[in-house]
Amino acid sequence: MKPLLIIMKRNIKLFFKDKGMLITSLITPLILLVLYATFLAQVYKDSFLSVMPAGVNLAESLIDGCVGGQLCSSLLAVCCITVAFCANMLMVQDKVTGARRDLTVSPVEPSKLALGYYLSTAIVTLIICLVATGACFLYMGKVGWYLSAADVLYLLLDVFLLVMLGTALSSVIGFFLSTQGQISAVGTVVSAGYGFICGAYMPISQFGEGLQKVLSFLPGTYGTALLRNHAMQGVFAEMEAQNIPAEAVDALRAAVDCEIRFFDQTVSLSAMYLILAGSVLALIIGYVLMNVLAKNK
């Protein structure tokens, strides 16, 4: 246990020692929140109004609450993954500088070394994403706060699971990388493309049927859906309390991916959690096994 804690402490210390990396990781989610609120808020607002049945009028505060919930859930869905790739660069940097070779010849078990990288990256990523979550709460408080205490707790759980997923995914991919150029390229591709395939930038419900079926196999899709449900549940409950027709509320839920269908079956929230947690566990086991097998080889 002691070698694992030493490796974790060393990795976390090196990350926070790199001021440029730390500041960039902290500022990026805040910049994205400003950009989302500036350029996407009106797009989301028009999208909500377009799916409302004729004759149904929503109060401006409810529309703003919907926009705030969708913006913040989109931001967190992306940041939990992309920040993990940024924080996990140390694993590849150690290969480039030769520090990884020094660690592998020491009497440290490969499994502990792998877990050390994973856990330290997860801690760093979680800290940054919790800061981003706090900024999102402030934004939602400004535009329209409809979250209950349970919604807040579930949102924090969603962020935690997505951070674990992003860290596991970046660890598996980073295992095969050995140069700075490779990890920079991978980071660029993930930053540019992940928001689309997880439904953060554009709801999956607006994609073609074939693409929707493909994306239903990706765990990130369900992570985004969980964030959507818990960020917007309070708004939908308020709509129902104001006697907004159920079909109008259901149309909004479907438009923002609160409901995900696996082929013809609607996936429940509990099933989404199982898929997300199972994917994290499978990726961690695979990552540890790859390190053990590589050491034995």
C-alpha cells in the first residue's frame, strides 16, 4: 500500500507543480461555460420552443432554467473526459523522459504502478471538475435554480463516475502512446470530437437512426443522459406543477436526450448507472492487466 501512495503523491505533486498545465486545466472549463452561454444559449432556447406543441406557452424563467440545465450538463459531460486526458499526460511524459523506465525496474509491482497513475489522475481530474461543477451551479443559480438537494447529490455522483470513466479511457489509450506528439494529437481529437459523439453539443435525438444505435453502445452517451436528467429534473417537475401538458414535457425530455433508447428499449436511470460503472470497472481491469502482461513480457 505504501508504494501506491508514494506514486500517487509523486504524480499529484508533479501535476500541481506544472503551473501552466494547472492553470490551463482550471481555466478551460470556465472559458467553455462562457462560450456555451454566449453562443449556444440562444440555439438551445430556439430548440426548446420548436418542440413545444402549438398553444403551449412556457414562462421565460422555465425556458432559462432548461437552457441552464442543458448548458451545464453539456459542459460537465465534456470536461470530465477531456480534463482526464490532459491530467494523464504525465504517464506519457514519464515514458519520454525515461522516468517510467526507472519506476519499472524498481521493486514496485506493475499493478500498483498502473493504479498509481490512474488514481492520481482521477483525483486531479475530480478536483478540476468539481470546480467546474461549482461554476455551473453559480450559473444555474443566476439563470434559474430548480435543483433539489437530491439533484445536486446525483449530479456530483454523475461527475464522479464520468471522471472515473475519462481517467480509465485516457489510461488505456495512453498505454499505447510514447511521444509528446502522439498524446497531443490524441488530446486534440478527443477535445474536438467527444462532445459530438456523447451528445453534449447536439442531442443524439437529432442524429440519424443508424448513428443513434451506434452511439447507444458508448458509455459516455449514458453519462451525458444522467447529467441531463439530474440537471433538468427540477425544471420538468416545475412544468408539471404549472399544469404544462404531459406531452409537452415528454417532448422536451426526448429533445434533450433525457431518455436514451437501446434499439427499441428505453434505458432506465438505474441501467445507465450500471452501464457506466461496469464500463469503468472493465477499463480499469483491462488497463491493469495490460501493464502486468507488458512487464512480464
